[in-house]
Amino acid sequence: MTTLGDLDALVLARLQFAFTIAFHIIFPSFTIGLASFLAVLEGLWLGTRREVFRNLYLFWVKIFALSFGMGVVSGVVMSYQLGTNWSVFSTTAAPVIGPLFAFEVLTAFFLEASFLGIMLFGWKKVGPGLHFTATALVAIGTLISAFWIISANSWMQAPAGFAVQPDGSLIATDWWAVVFNPTFPARLAHMALAAFLTTALAVGGASAFVLLRDRQQPESRMALRMAIGMFAIVAPLQLVLGHVSGEVVRHHQPLKLAAIEAYWETRADQPQSLVGLPDREARKTHGEIAIPGIGNLIQGVPKDTVIQGLEDWPRQDWPVVGLVYWAFRVMVGLGLAMIGLGAWGVWRCLRGGPEASPWFLRASVLMAPMGFVAVVSGWIVAEVGRQPWVIYGVLRTRDAVSPVGAGQVSASLLGFMIVYAIVFSAGAIYILRLMARGPAPHEAAPTPADRAPGSPMAAAPDEEAP
């Protein structure tokens, strides 16, 4: 029987995990896209020898290094929690989840660690081909890392290819089914595009901030155009892919879909709720603005198809409907705003340049952090919408928590909050100051070492170093 103390420990453990993952996901969602952006910049530099691409690389690689380091540190904390607060989950799922994490380390982390040093410190010490290869391999490593992490999380969303042992632990019976579980392909593509979109918005916003001070800054003008090209293409694709992900949820997690759309009743011809205040106790959405009869159309099913509502499940199996409902709408609303910004940016590129419009530059600065907000909102939908299961349909969250007291969990949670407030705030402020400064002219000029034979800067035009 669950006591009040046990319940408090469970709630605190969940709050701690939510707090740390919200911090952690910010950094991978940025570095995945930024690593690929750096590879593109260096490839363009080698292909064209235009200084603007070289200067942009040298500027953004510093921000990548800081973000990557903060992501690694926050990721260690995530692993630490699995042993302290979720030991029952770790014991039960380790034969399945453990190898996936090990594959991530062996295939992605080792690759990144092997070539990150060359990428960050080998600019003047190795040849251009090797340095570009190192940058490209780091970018590939970040995507491989996302592959394994999303695979593990997707298996928890729709477990497949496993069997339950007599002692209650799980064992993999089909590794192909485990890795490529039903929700994995759509979720991996959705996360990868989210990372590219997040990076494009951050790069575009930082460049726009600089251009508000100096409209002729060449590196920021180029970076803003590259960012516009990325989110103008990716944002509409993300909307389509989000719909595909919704179809996957409808097939494999219908309860989550019911919470996302606040479907209280099981019926055909469901309305499409736009906004409102879901009330779990009253089983209704107060002040709802909805479009009648198009819910089935949005879900891609015939009008006479019955879509399950929350009433089909026991109330104790419901997630926090209001949180899932609004997190989804924040994510979708920001996605539509990104599509609008991309269309506006393309139009400005055709009409004198985006830097000529102060309103567009201000809008880009405003939208710069919205990719991170959308990513966190998406994870809230995925993780809170899965509750009360830590492994959907197999292991309940309340049964996965460690046998520890509320006092122990609250102490570690408080410690994390203090450390994060100091360390990560300092890191984030420093990154923001670098972004606000932009590529400085004195950093752009090549040094004599840059022109040494074998250096990527060997073909740079002669100019006097300051």
C-alpha cells in the first residue's frame, strides 16, 4: 500500500527528472544542429575560400564547444538519477535499455570524443581535409547519439521485442524490434528536424541582433540568410512530420491522443479543440473554442470512425490532461509561427534583403529561443502523456521508483537546483554574450600561422593582422 511519504518521494523524483531533462534537452537539441551547421560552413569555406564562411565557423565553434560541454555534464546527471531515484526501473529494464545506452557510448560518444579535440584545437595544426573530416564526424556522431537515445525512449513509449522473466525483469528477444520499435522512425525524424530548426532559429536570432546594430556586418548577413533558408524549408516539413507522429500515437498510444485533444467522450465525428481549460474532475473543457466535426479529418480517419475518448480508460490511468493539452498547443503554435517567419524571411530576401527590415530582425530575435521552448513542450507531451507508465503498459511509474524517502529526494533536488542555477546560468549568460557580440573583425583576420602550409587558412588572402 502506498503511503503519503512514498507518494511524496515519487512526486519529488518525477519533479527532479523533469527539471534535469528540461535543462539537458536544450543542449543536445542545439548542438546536433550546430554541429551540422559547422560542417556546412567549413565545407563552403574549403569549396569557395570565402572569408565569411571561415569567420562564421571560428565564431560558432566556440559556442558549440561551450554548449557541448554543458550537454555532457547535464547528461551525466541524468544517468546518476536512474541509479538513485529509479533503481527499480533500472533493475527491471537494464537488459533492454542498458545495451542501447552502451551502443550510444560506443558508436556516438567515442566518435565525438575522438575527433572533437581535432575539431576544436586542430584548426592550425592539421590539414584542411583532416579538419573538415573531424568536423563532419562530430556532426555524424551527434546524430548517431540521437538515434540511440530516441530508440531507447521510443521503446519505453511502445515496447516491443521483449519478454518478462520469472523475476519480473525484462529481456530482449528481438533486438531489431527493440531498436526499431513502432514509434521510433517518426520520433527520430521529428527530433532531428527539431534540432535543425532550433539551431536555425538561434543562429538567425543572434545574427539579427547583430544586424540591428550594424546592417552591413557580412558574417551576420550571410548567417541570417542561411538560417532563413533552413527554417523556411524545415518548419513546413516539421508540420507534416508532426502529423505523421500523431498518426503513430493514435495507433499505439490512443490514451495519449485523447489527452492531447481533450477527447472526453468516445464518439465518431470528434470536434477539434483549439483552446480551452481541460477539467479532469468535471470531464469537460471550460471555455473551449472548437471546430465541430473535423477531429476525424485532422486525425486522418473517416468521419464515421469512432475515436476513443478518456472515458474508455480508468481515471487512474489518465495523464495530466491539462498539461499535455497545452504543451501540445504551445508546440504547434510555435511551429506555425516558425513557418510564418520562414515565409516572411524568404519574401524579404527577394525584396532587398532581410537586414533591411528592422521589424523582421526584431521578430527573428524574438523567435530565437522559441525552438527550445517547442522542444521542451514536445518532450512534455511525450513524457507526461505516457503517464502513469514509465514503460507503457508494462511498468507503472509508481512501481519504478527507488525505495528512498522524500527527504533524500528533496535534498538532491535542492542541490541540483542550486548547482544548475549557478553553473548553467553562468554558462548560458556567457554564450548569450558571445552571440550578442557576433563575429568580431579582429577575430576574423588570419594570423601568420593561418597561412602556414597545410593549414585550412593557407589560401586566405593576405591582410595585416591587427
